[in-house]
Amino acid sequence: MKPLMIATANAHKVEEFCRMLEPLGYEVHSLLDCEQSFEIAETGTTFQENALIKARTVYEKLHIPVISDDSGLAVNAMNGGPGIYSARFMGYDSDYNVKNQAIIDAVAQGDDKGAQYVCAIAFVEENGQEHVFTGTVEGEISSEMIGTNGFGYDPIFYYPPYGTTLADVSEEQKNQVSHRYRALKQLIAYMEEISS
């Protein structure tokens, strides 16, 4: 088994990465397993830059392969906001019901309800080589919150092929089209290529 570090302390993300990467012969670790702490300043202006900053920071300390992701919601009527500030939008401690309502209100008067979920996954190989894989899913901002599954902005992210929001479908259905799944698929394809 080859060691691989996921640069996150989010248990849900770790579980998702483990499920997909362990069959490829990787022994997956995360920041939850680390005794040392990592101060990572996300100073990038894009999802891709921030994902690389996180992966690079951890790689420089551990010198083992590292994966990191950065993701969020980009709303056309908000000039691509909240974008890279999705988690910090209106403050980390704000309830997502409040954030979601603020976004509904922001797009309510305009004609453009378009939005994208974006996920960039950075991978730094053992030799320091860097790669970024980006997945997006196109949708619209719903006029109300619908559904109780998912998390974050899912209750207002209306996905036309499903005819409802991503919070109103099963986790399995959401994962088949999610931005993270699409980026992960590209990463997995590359990792299968280099491990074969």
C-alpha cells in the first residue's frame, strides 16, 4: 500500500476519497491523523489555486503524495460569488438557511438564475509533480429551499435534469452528477494510469 495524504480534516470528504482510492492500492491518511498542525492561508483567487496551495503546503512538510480540494458555488447574478468564499460567505458561523435565503434574494429580481458548483482537486505526486482536475455541474438558483438531503447550498441548487434541487434527491443520485465526483473521476483515471 502506498501512503497518500488527503489535506482535509473533513471526515465526509476523507470517507469519500478512501472509498475511491483504497482499491487502487493507496493507504489513505488525512489531517485528522496528523499530530502536527498545518497553517494554510488560502490566498488564491481561484478554486484551482487554493486547492494547490493546500496540497503544496502539506507536501512540503510530509513529502508523500497529497490530494486537496477546493469547491464552492458560483452564481451568475452575483458575478461568480460566493465562489471561493462559499464556506466563509456571511461568516463561517452563519446558518446555511440564512446564506441560502440571501442568495435566493440576490437573484430574485434578475433574469439570470444560472449557477455552477465547482470542485478543483489538486494532486502533488511523490516527486513533487503537480496536477489539478476540475469538475463542474450546471444548475440554477431555486426560488425557495427544497429538500432535506445533502448540505450547504444543495437546497437551492436546482438541477434541471432531475427537475428539483440536489437536496431533494438521494445521496447516490447527487453523487452521480456532483462537481466533486466529476473532478474525482478525472483524478482516479490519472491515478489508475500511473499505478498500472
